[in-house]
Amino acid sequence: MHIVVVHNRYASAQPSGENNVVDQEVALLRAAGHRVELFERRSDDIHTRSLPGKAAVPLLVPWHPGVRRELAARLRADRPDVVHVHNVFPLLSPSVLAACADTGVPVVATLHNYTQVCPPGTLQRDGQACTECVGRSPLPAVRHGCYRGSRLATVPLAVSLRANRRRWWSGVDRFLCISAAQRDVLVAAGMPAERLAVKHNFVPEPGRSRSGDGEHLLYLGRLAEPKGVRLLMTAWDALAADGGAGVPLMIAGTGPLESEVRAWAAGRDDVRYMGLLDQEQSRDAIARAVAVVAPSTWLEAFGLVVVEAMAAGVPAVAAGHGAFAELVEDGKTGLLHRPRDAESLAAGLRRATAEPDRNREWGEAARRRYARDFGPEVGLERLLDAYRTVMAQRTVGNLGDSR
């Protein structure tokens, strides 16, 4: 097949599971012999723009006519079989859908979060679940400054959601939800159920797996409130006051809470802050873990680090909501704790380290689940099936039109 992948890459200063997913899918498709081309923008490039250029970025978030013209010209020249859209914020915009419509190319779109129904895509505000904008006007998001705590920064996202909601729903032939939990939320919000399919992200073979019982508990991800970082610190302090977990807590990543995490970890023997790890360092840290910790307070649409741990035969201690509830089989491939409950999280961490025989069983079961549901071969077939489906639908539709 000939595929054009459309993606706005997130800033390289922050870890991005979405960037990783796109890169891994492109590599997987190419390795299988498919022709894949990228139509992308990079958020890093915003910093190199002139002051007027930077000022224009928010104005083009809802609609970028230049992108529409450029992509349409590319599609007319190359005639791909399908376009696969990932992220379009902030430099591409939903105008990419108009370019596909202009040229008659079918569209698949992976939904990595909840931006179809929530301007910042988190379904969370002030550390609590929030659905105030779901199925309604996104004005509450502006009023609360839900994107980066800024009303002004939230306006372009709210305008784009309001102006392009129907365009998304009618302009995409097939949406790929990365969990059944995400699909349920979006269907309940009014998105067309017949166009929403579940395709979990796949994870490449890590090339290493855990041997022994592990050396540490590991948090690997963005240091931000929705990821449950403050909840983890509270739970760990309670655990330390009650005798500790027996192994140190390793925290790897960067984000808005980095300075707070650094200060909290400084001078402690039971916590080590590792900063931002590269891919090889991350795989090594996972393979040496007793368990990975995923305490997100928001409804995760997937949970890449949990599946990366599965691939290495490492169980997870994760919040029992959102996608985690379908990724982690409580007491079989890991442990689920009550969401936003520090006491429950602390109990899960203690149990993960206190029962090494059971922990090994969880890790082995997690590895089997990975091989069945999240390996490269499974990911490739599900991706190709989505492409074949939309191509066939367009062929049938064109035949009907010709009659």
C-alpha cells in the first residue's frame, strides 16, 4: 500500500508517547514493504519563527488554508491509497481533512486522547474528572483556562473544536480508538459509533526482559498532575513512614512538575530522580523494575508504559480506571489501585514488592498478554485491516455513484 501519514510532532523537550507510536507504526509498515510518506510539522519549529510568525500560530489552529493547499497538491501528485491522520495541533489544523476530501483519498485517524470532545483532550480539570464540554459548547474550557492554565491559550482549541466537530465526524472514514474505554466515552459523547474501531497501540519487542525479582519500582512518563505524580509522592511518603517498600522508587521523565519532584527526591535514599531517559535507557530501567507505576488521575486513553512493561515481563501497579482497567488484569498481570487514592496506591506498591513469587507470576502472565494482543505482528494486521476497510468502502461508494 501507499500511505501518507499526517502528524504534528510534539516538542522534543517533553517525552511523547504519541510521537513514539507514529514512528513505530511507520517503521513497522515500511519493514512490511509498504510505501509510507510523512506530511508533518514540528512544534519545535515554532521557536525559530519571527515574532509575527509566532503570533499567527494560534490564529491558524482552527484552520490553516496553506496546509490544505500544500497537502492537496501532494495528494494529487502522489495518489496514495490512504491518509492516516494522527495529531494536527498546532501547526496543521483540521484543514488536512479538507485536502483529503478535495482529492478523494480515504482517511483513517488515530485518536490518541479526547480532543474530539474536550479542548485540552484530558477530560480533567483541577485534578478531577470533568465532562463539562462533552457534547456541549466548549466555552467552559475557556472560562476555566483548561489548556496550560490560560484562557487565552485555550481559545484556539475551543474554537477549533466548535468549528470542526462535524468536519471530523464526516471527513474521517474510520477512527481508531486506542482502547475500548476511550471508544465508550466518545460514543457516549455522540461520535458516530459505526466509524469508531478499537486498535490498541502495539509495542516493539524490547530485546530484553526482567531476570530475577527486579531492583526498583519505576515511574516513567511525563511529570504532570494528570499523570498522578503528586499522588505517587503522597503515597510514597506514607509508605516510607510505615517502613518503606524495600526497594527504591525511580522516577524518570520531565514536565511541569520537574522542579517539585527534584526537590522532593533530593537527599533521599529511597527515591532517585533520573531525568529524561532515551529509548535504550528506558527499556533497561523497565527490565530492572519490580513493577512500573501508572497512577494517572485522568482517564488514560491507553497506557504505553504499561504495555512496554508487559513486553519485558514486568507487572504494573496502575489506577483502576480508563484504559488501565482493560490493560491490567488485577491480581493476574499486575495490580489496580483505587483512582486518586494514595492509601490504595501505597498498598499496591507494598504488595508488589512483598510478594516476589506472585510478582513473578504476574510478570509472566503480562508477557503472555503482550504476545497475544500488543506485539508487532498483531499491530500490523490491525492497521492494515483498517486501511483495507476504508479503501473498500470508497470503492463500493464510487461504484454506487457510477450507477
